[in-house]
Amino acid sequence: MPTVAQSQSSTEADWVSRFADEVIAESERRAPGKPVVVASGLSPSGPIHLGNLREVMTPHLVADEIRRRGHQVRHLISWDDYDRYRKVPAGVPGVDESWAEHIGKPLTSVPAPAGSAYPNWAEHFKAAMTAALDELGVEYDGISQTEQYTAGAYREQILHAMRHRADIDAVLDRYRTKKDPAAAGKGKKPQQQKKVDDAELEAEAGSGAASEDDGSGGSAGYFPYKPYCGNCEKDLTTVTSYDDETTELNYTCVACGFAETVRLSEFNRGKLVWKVDWPMRWAHEGVIFEPSGVDHSSPGSSFVVGGQIVREVFDGVQPIGPMYAFVGISGMAKMSSSKGGVPTPADALKIMEAPLLRWLYARRRPNQSFKIAFDQEIQRLYDEWDSLARKVAEGSVLPADAAAYARAIGTAAGELPRTPRPLPYRTLASVVDITAGHDEQTLRILSDLDPENPLTSLDEARPRLDRAENWITSQVPAEARTVVRDEPDKELLGSLDEQGRRSLQLLLDGLESHWSLDGLTTLVYGVPKILAGLEPDAKPTPELKTAQRSFFALLYRLLVSRDTGPRLPTLLLAVGAERVRKLLGA
């Protein structure tokens, strides 16, 4: 496998190398002699989609480049499984509106969807992502925030935040803009009234405040800590008093009316609110590099506010890292999604090999949006990928493209599994479409693609063959599948003029001598040229292209009763010479 260093003569267009340079230098400045720490955060609140994967792949690629250079590096993935359950996601199998009764509980206290083999909601959705990361070759240290909080790992940080709650409130107040003009006549300051209103609205709605809530506020003031209720387990609680000396904390639950007095120095059933929790972890874990989504870049967002809180409250430094852009989806079939229409890395890995999916994230700078194809575009994408592989083998590729390719096919630990004989994806898709996945038929056709070097086992074409078959069965509607005719279309054959009949005869006469993918390609494009009095290798003209399209449409109608279909050379191989002769009226 070519190393990134060998593939790269210039880092100008290679975003991974540039960030690796910055991260190594920053780590040596902040924590010399210690492993470089990069981080990602994932919330298993539902299906973890392909946009979330960028949160992982961006630091993974940088961390892997740092490892390739011989440095020690830790990629932390924080599973935010102690976050509150906010809403019942639509379309998740085994989940109905009865799950609404769990809104406000930690994700690890919510039952898994019906029929799941996992103990709770968080573990159910973590499992699919964990399997996908393993297939993608992502090396990481997973951290369960449920385990961290309930074990008291952040106790000192929580007590510190509570002692500095006024400082945190002051930072947050710089970005608060919603004031209640009616509050002035109620004896409360506008901002104080806003905090009370937020808590009341949260309790009434039963679904919590916004995902980046400021914290618990009421008549006792602001607190950056939310206890989970000791009775109903929900976080619809309000801190009514707190003593810094004794750490005695009183809270009430608006949901069930439960009230409790606890000592925060011994209490492990609650967490810091997100805008405080995130910067606390930056300081606690010594994070050097962590990307954030564009939704975290606006004034008052968690990343912007966190940068001030980590510095002013936790005496830490905000990580460096880019804001990453949106990852779109091209044409995922609704019928194929078992996860409420949200495509996940597991969905993508069913129809494409891991190196290709890695490449999509490696070749684009984090601030560039891109789409992941679930429709016909995946065939063009695979053509582009195979073309890149050929250029790498020939040594004719640009340095940055070679680096992206090297990062896609393997990591510092070694190469990822690949298909021994990577036949064109579009060809494989056409063959399994026509054969309906029949192994014996599929092997016969694939062996005919290159008679001089025939395929001897389908395993040589796997796993790409399996991915193409999954794409056909899950993403191509039944009405778009290819069905070869059983009997000749006698009516159409009988209506052909002399030129039409001659074109079919020329094709049939050349079948035996052209029976390979390349040979049949030459034949089907050459027949209209011969009819026009040209040599088979003549360059196409506009008139010739029109004649070719008409000839192709005729063949499709006679073979599959449609005007279009799989590429004709592949279709002819799949149908077989004997059946082609029968359907073309030989």
C-alpha cells in the first residue's frame, strides 16, 4: 500500500496533512511528551446518520495521519448516552408513541425498541455505529458518558462549575437576546423571568428545552447542573438551593412533584448542561483537535460559548478544528430504509465497500458539502473510484488524490479488505439484476467478460458483487428491474424494414466472434457504422449517434420490452448467445 508520505509531494491540496501539522505542533505546545488527543462526540438518541459520520471521520483521518508519522495519538469518541431522551423519533421499527413516557430520562434508562437484543435505547443505536466504525477501520477509545457521570469521574469538575455558576451565567448572558417585557411589572428582572419561563415551558412540553439549553434557572438563581429525578428519572427538575461549603443541593421535579436533598460531593445522578459539559470535557481530556458542525458556529452556539467557558471557568484551551459542512444523500429509496428514512453508515456499507465510503470523506475538505449516492449515481462514483485506482497504479495521479486514495484503502494499521477482481460496479449490478442473484448464472456471465482471464469463483468478485446485489434489491424499484422476454416479439420483428432486419443479422453474424465484453461493445456500436458504409472503427458523427440510439432502442425492445436497460454488451452476455438468437428472430 502506498504510504501517504510516499504519495504526497505537496500538502497544498491535502487538508488532512495540513491539520496533522497544526495538531502536532499544538499538542507539543500544550502537552509536550503526551499522546495527541483528538475527539468526536456522538449521541445515540436515534439512528446515527451519515452526516454524524463526518464528526468521526474528520478527526479519524487526522489521527491516522499522525500515527503514520510515528506519533502516539488517542481518538476519543464520547458516547453522549447520558443525554436526555428528547422525543420519539418517527419511523423507527419497534417504537410507538408509548415511548413518549420516557422523555426526559437518560438515554441509557429508556427501553430499547421492541425486539432489540440490547438492554436500552442508547446501546441499541450505538451497536450499529460501532459495527460500521469497525468495518471502516476507525481506531478509537469509546467513552460512555453514563459511565463517567454515574461513577463520579467528573465530580470535581461539577463542584467547580457550581462554585463558578455566576461566571458561567455571565458568559451565557452575553448571548441571551430574548427578553420578556412583561416581566418588569412582575417584580422580576427580564432575564430572570426568561429563565423561569424556560423551566415552566420545559415542564409543560415534556420534551425539554433546546438541545443547547443554558441550564437550570429559577428563583434560586442559575445552576449549570441538572439532577435526574430520584423518583421518575427525568431531568424536569429545578434546583431550589445549593450550599458551596457543604455541597448540599435541593431540587424539585416538576414532572412528578418529587423533592430531594442530596450532597453533590456524593451524588452521581445528574449532569452538567451541554454548554458547560462540552468545554469541561475539553479541559478534562486535554483535547487538541475536535471538529464541529456548521450549526455550532453561530453566535451563542455551544462551540462559541464553550470556547469562553473552557478558558474563563475551567482554565483550559478550546480545541482547534474545522467546522464541517452538510453531507447530503442522493436518492435513497424509501422502501429500503428500516430506520425511518435516515440513512446510516450501515446503510451505505450495504451498497458500497468501506474504502469507497472512506474516500468520500477523505477527498473533500471538511467545509465542503458532498452527497453520498444511493441512486444510479453510485455507478458513476464507482467508475471514478476505479479510474483513480488505475491512475495510482500507473503513477499518473496528482499527489493530493494519491494521498486521499491511500487513506481510503487503509490506515496506519494496514490495508482494509478489498475485492480481488474489482469488476465494474455497473456491470455487476446489471448482471445480478438480470439473473436475480442466481450464482451459477452470474458466474457464467462474469466469466465471459474476459475469456482470456475468466473468473473462476464469485469470491473473486466479492465483496463488491454483494454490494451491487444489495443495491439492486434495496434501491432499484421493482418496476425498474430488468426482465428478459421469454418469447420473441413477433409483431415488432414482422414490422421491421429491410435496414432493421439487416442490422439484426449483422449483430447475429458477429456474436460468436465478438463474445466478450469488449468484443460485444465493438459489435453493437459497429453495426450502425457498417450500415452507413463506414469502417467499424470510424469516429461517430451526429447522424451516426442518432442511428446508434435507434439501433440500441430496437435491441432493448426485443430483449426486455423497454427502450432502455443495462448496457447492451452486459445485457447480451447475461441473456446468452442462444437466447439472444431466439429473441432476435434468428
